[in-house]
Amino acid sequence: MSVRRPRWAGAVVATALAVTTAACSAGAGKAAAPAGEKSFAVGVTTYFLSHFTPGKSVGSNIDYALFTPLTTVDASSGKAVNALADSIETADNVTWTIRIKQGWTFHNGEQVTAQSFADSWNATAYGPNAMTNNYLFTGFKGYTDLNPAKGEPSAKTLSGVEVVDPATLRVTLTKPLSLLPYMLAQTPFSPMPKAAFTDLDAFDRKPIGNGPYQIDGQGLSAGTTKVTLRRFDAYQGQQGDAATIEAKSYQDEAAAYRDLQAGNVDVTLVTGNNLTDAAARFKDRLVQVPFPAVMYLGFPLWDERFSDVRVRQAFSHAVDRDTIVKSLLRGFGQPAKGLAGAGVPGGGAADCTACTYDPAKAKALLAEAGGWKGPLKLWTFQDPLNTVLLEAIGNQLRANLGIDAVTTQAQPVDQLYPNLGAKKIDGPVLLYMGAGYPHLYALTDQLFTKGNATNVTGYDDPDFVKLLDRAASAPQEEALGLTRQAAKVALDGLPLTPLFQPVGGLAHTARISGVRPEFLGGVVLASVKVG
């Protein structure tokens, strides 16, 4: 997947999912459901109750309850499997024929057809609509006509999305991508009914989806702190057990965890320091969640002080990843030996030779490169855990490299990424990156492909480009190996150094069961059993 438009929004989605999310509440403070109805409440960050339109969705468990895309990712195999798609076929990984299952309807009874997908995708890809997920369609033929660098769009529909008949779509990409079925598992590729296009703003507040749950009541409004989901009994996929779900918003994950302890929350995604308490308090009711993500330290390659790879290697060897995970994360993380953990298809390889802790080697490398002069500033986005991590990294660099004048600075994420893109950041940056879809290719592409806004280091290597292009056009069974090779080339160049793969946990009360995480960590709402 090629991303030319700013991708920081995708990073925010992954960060919100993996660092600050969400909960399910019930019990003492839960609103009573009608007699005989099974009900529970799910807590989410306020970010998750910001938009519901597929083109603006954040990929949360609420979004997946409301909408069902063409594919889904099987948690056990890590493979993309059909959901609403009946079949997805291609001969060259450029032109794809997608056949859609019949009998599926939207919550208002309208049939889901190929046109439903085409209309939704075109609305998202059309530049003037300013949809957050517009960038996902950059690889579709006709995207530039809808998003010209200058002037007005010359078209309103993607030439690469053709409705062959009510049950068949033909999709044409600008270059081969064998992993398109993985990409289509994201909620931005969900369909929308005809009613959506009479008033897109109203639809965003109260969507009409095609998922296992539908919005009940008024939906979103100014100051909304909760919405109610009601089971869609005509749903053709896995039916939810609960008749209603109350989605409550919290400012942060810690507030949701406090509600869990107070008996007002049934399940919450716990991260950071709360994990230690949750492991002791909830014991066998804490489901471990290995996030498909990496926390890393990126080097600004435009800064001459980091132009020598030996300087970057020295910084990498000076960081004690094991101590950070054991002491600061209380063991809830995996010290990075490569870009992705084993939970990501293609991940698990020890392909970062500079990721070992070796202070003596770090000092020697820095000396060989001419040493370090002057102050050092470390950057990150505003987050309590990030602040602690960055201070620890700064202390290790002081101790192991002899850099005394180390300071840290945090910015709001919507400031930091534009400043990185403008090359205004003057030091290494601590960032989180979650895979846009479950494959090593996603992380590799997001972090190292030139033009992606999540390539914050300015990395550009022709050998890497060739290997990743080969991976994109190869059959899926060959794509993994080629992606690993591409990731190894990038990590040998070390524009960034992976620190750890984060781990979270879904803590829950005894009154619910069937708690399992989605790919990005939120509880699968339709799988929760009540009572």
C-alpha cells in the first residue's frame, strides 16, 4: 500500500487502540436493561466516539460492531479470510474481481450490493469530502483524478472501482499488491447505504451500518459521553449475545480501569502500570493482548549529527531494552530484536543487529564517528507513559555515551507529525507504530517507504524499494520472505531502532465470558457472553 497523504491519523488510531483504550462496564453503576435482556457496557476513549462514517472511522471495536467489511483477519492463523466477500480473485495482483455474498442487508433493510461498496469508497476517496481515511485509496486507479495536486478534481469516482453487476466489483490498482485482501479488512472499506449520501454529516452521527450491532437512539451529539448499540437480529454473520451494549467514553484508559475496580465496568483494555495491578487483581480474568506494533526511536536523517550510521548504531546499543520492559513496563512487553513480534504475520525475526545492549560497543562506535558535541534533545508525543520512557532512555544515553546535556520534549501528536514532516525536529523521536493491517508488510511500508508521513526519519533506499515492490507483487506465500528481506535492509541502515513490542490485557469481571481481542486489541463485542 502506497501512502502519499499524511498518515499520522493512522498512527493516532493505532496509538489510541494500543496505549489508551477502553472498557466494558456493567454491574453497580450500569443502567438497567429491559427485563430479560442481556446487556453490558463498553468503555472507550472519547476518540472512538468522534466519527462513525467508514471514511472517518478510527478502526475501533465500536466501528467493527457497526460495520462488516469484505474480509476479516483470523486471529489464530493471521490470514485474511472472507467476511462479506464470497470470493476475491486476481491473476496479476493489479486487477481484482470481488464477488459479494447475497442476502446481507443494512440496518434499514436495504440490500448490500457492489454499488454500496463503490459508493462508500468513492465518497472516501473524493478529496473535497476531506475524509480522514482518504489516503487508503492512493493505490487505486483514478485516485489522482479525485485528488489533484492543484485545481479541482476531474472526476468524482475512482476509475479503478467498477460495478460489474449487483454482486460483483472489479478493482484495478496502480501497481501490484498481493495483500489487498488484508487491506480490505479495515472498516474504512465498509459499505454505505443510499441514505448516507443525502446527509453525510447526519450519517456520521447516526450511521446505518451492516454489522452485528446498530445505533439505538440519537447517536452522537455535542458532548456525547455514551451511545447505545442494539443487536441487529437480521445479521448474517456471528450474532452478538448481548441485546444491547452501552458504549461509554472516558478521557483515558486509567479512568476506565478505575470503573472496572468499582464494579461499573465488565471489561477494559489495560496498559502501562495498571497491568501489574490487573494481573494480581483479576488473575485468570486478564486476557493477554500482544499488540501488532512497535515502539521505536527514530533518527532525523536530515540532521548531520545522525548522518553517520555508527552514531545511530551507538544510540541503539546504548539502550537497555530488557530493563525498560522489566522495570517500566513490569514485564508487559517484548524487548525488540526486530521490527515486529511473532504475533504479526512475517514478524518474530531477530533482524536488528544493533538492537542488543552493549555499552562498550556503543561508546566505541560513537568515538569512531567523531564523538558527540553539544546538547541532545529527545522528542515524543504527549502521553504519560512516553514521558517516563523518554526520561529512562535519556538517562541511559547519559550513562552509556557520556552525553550530559540531554533534555526531553513532548508535543501533541497533531503537532509532532507535521513538524517531523517539515524537518523541524532536531533530535531522536520516540514513537509508536501499529500495523495498519495484520502483516509485516504494513509496518515495513508505513515506516520506511518514501512519501509516507509515518516515515518520519526521511529514509530512502533503492534496494529497500526494489524488495518491497517485489513483495507487493509476489503471491502471498512469497510476499512474507521478500518483506522480511526488505525490513532487514532497512534495519541495517538503521533510520530507526525498535525498542519493544507492547503488550496489554483485557481485564474482565466474572459475569461475562468469551472475551477475546481484535487485531488491534479492543474486545470483540459480538463475542462477549453475558451471564
